[in-house]
Amino acid sequence: MKSKRRWKSILTRLRRALFFRRGTAKIGIYGPPNAGKTTLTNRIIHTFVDENEDVGLATEVPHETRRAVRREGVIIDLKAKSLENPNPDLNSESKVKPKRGKAKLKLDVVDTPGLATKIDFHEFLAYGLEEDEAKKRAKEATEGVIEAIKWLDDIDGVVLLMDSTEDPYTQTNIIIIGNMEARGIPIIIAANKVDLVDATPQRIANAFPQHSVIPISALKGENMLDLYEEMARRFR
Amino acid sequence: MEIKMNLISEDKINSMTSTEKLRFVLDGVKSGNIVVLEGGLTSEEQMKLIELTMTEVDDDFPGIEMSGYPSKRGFLNIRKKARLTVIGPAKMMHTTKKDKDLISAVISAI
Ligand SMILES: Nc1nc2c(ncn2[C@@H]2O[C@H](COP(=O)(O)OP(=O)(O)O)[C@@H](O)[C@H]2O)c(=O)[nH]1
Ligand SMILES: [Mg+2]
């Protein structure tokens, strides 16, 4: 069983090395509930596809996203973007490092439900939901977690999003990273919500020293170019 | 109030298939036990355990709490060895502190 797994992992790596560049990479946005996965996915779509298109609703209620949503054919073209659109964030960044902003990458982005080991319907009551509604949402949320896990089989790269104000060293974060490493799938950790005063992205970097950690604010659009460049580099 | 713990040896775990292991753990946890596995579950098994747990969540069983040491890289970085894993009912167990070599958890009877 173990050696079968190992072969599968080696084959996956080989297949990726040989064919990855041809197809469109499917990139999964993963992380715990409320890390900002939908906010980030919406921002990627707004920046590179359509300002008015949302893949989903970003709210403070956990498990708002209960189905994985795939947006196909997103072209992350940093060169075209910085030329054609004087987005203050992209431009100010590229002034600091003049060589940046050349990367181009075509991908499908998958916004996934948050990964959790428990879903308690009582939690939703605090957000003003009726009991029936809360139970229904909890049920859907469990299905969402399963769907997010199943999607891992079809994913070519992962952006693992964490909330920089929370303890990053959780079992679910460790499990996602462990699974990606076992499958040989590239992973980028994005330390989100750095606009908040109690954000400590360094804590995330310390917890996972073997991975690249990019501090961002998906909500405010801070440091996005760093993330896009890392995506272009790792997911190509 | 009593809290029951099952401390499972690595030999016992290794004698089971992955499916048996997960069923064994979840059954133990659903009957209100804290299950400690010497040698632990791999990341893949832990992911499967989350999946299995989610199919069984209901009004009385909100799910599990799981904590473990991250696996260590073995020979040539290929083989990864799982270490200790602790799993309990989410209603009873709450991890308060965790780093790569230490886990603190509060366990309360329901
Ligand atoms: N301050 C701050 N809030 C954010 C950021 N990204 C997301 N949020 C908020 O966090 C909450 C959860 O976001 P959402 O995208 O729904 O998280 P998801 O559950 O991971 O999809 C929402 O209230 C967002 O507005 C960020 O960069 N900074
Ligand atoms: Mg969401």
C-alpha cells in the first residue's frame, strides 16, 4: 500500500514534469473557514478577468462557501496588466523591483469550502440563523468539506490561505501541507489579513519554514503582485 | 465524571488496513473515548479520517478534534514516518497549545 502510494507520487511528479506546461493548471484555494479564500478568488477574477464577476460571497459567517467553484481560463498576465492598467498596487510594487511583472500563466481557479474537523450547527445560531436553517447549513458544510478534499485529486497546485491573526499551527493546515507534499503538488502559503493590526505573518513563516509564505491582504489588495509572481513561478 | 482513553500500540495499528484503522478510530471517538495512536496516522490517513467524519456528523456528533506531531522525513526524504496522533470527540477535546514536539489539550466530560 505504501509503495503503491509512493509510485503514484513519483508518477504524478513525472507527469507534471512532462506535461504540466501544456495544459491549464488547476489551482485550488484552500484553507480553514474564514481565512479569506473567496475574497482572494474574487480579487484574482476582478484583476485578471472581469471587475464585476464574483465566484462567491465572502462573509464573516463560517462555511459560507459550501460548494467548490471553478473559474476557468484565468490568465495571469502581469506584463499586460502593469502596462494597460495603472493599478496602484501593481505599479508601486514594480517600481521597487523593475524586473518584475513579466510573468504569464493560464489557470483555472478553484475556490473551495473551508477544511474543518468539526461542524457544529450551534455555531450558526450565533449569526442569527434559525435552528432549521443552521442544521441545514451544517449538513451542507460537511458535504462542502468532503468536496474540497475530493478536489485535491484534480488539483495541480495549491494556494493555502491562512489568517495572519490566528494560530497557523493547526492540524488541518499541517494535514493539507502533508498531503500536498506526499503527492508532489506545489504549494504556496499566503498569510492573509496583514492589514489588521494584530496580524503576525512571521508566525506563519516560522511555523512552516520549508515553504514560501507570502503576506497579503486579499481584502485591501496589499502585496498581491508578490503572490501572483510566486504563482507564476511555482505553478507554471 | 469519567473520561476513557484508548492508547493503541503501533503494532496494533500496523496490523490494520487503512480503512480498518479509520473505522476503529472513529468508532472509539464516537463512543466518547480519547484515542491515542502510537506511531500515528499519516497526513493522507488523517485527511481520509476528516472525510469519513464529515459523513457521520449529525446534531449530536459535531465531529472530532485531532492533534499530532508532524511526520518526520525518513530515508532520502521519500518515506515519511507518522508520529503520535490524538483524536477525540470535538465536544470533549480542545487543543490549547501545539508545536512540533508538544501538544496540550483540555479534555472535559460531557
Ligand atoms: N481585514 C481583512 N479581512 C479579510 C481579508 N480577507 C478576507 N477578509 C474577511 O474575512 C471574512 C471571511 O472571508 P471569506 O473570503 O468569506 O473567507 P473564506 O471562508 O475563506 O472564503 C470576510 O468577512 C472577509 O471580508 C483581509 O485581507 N483583511
Ligand atoms: Mg468562502
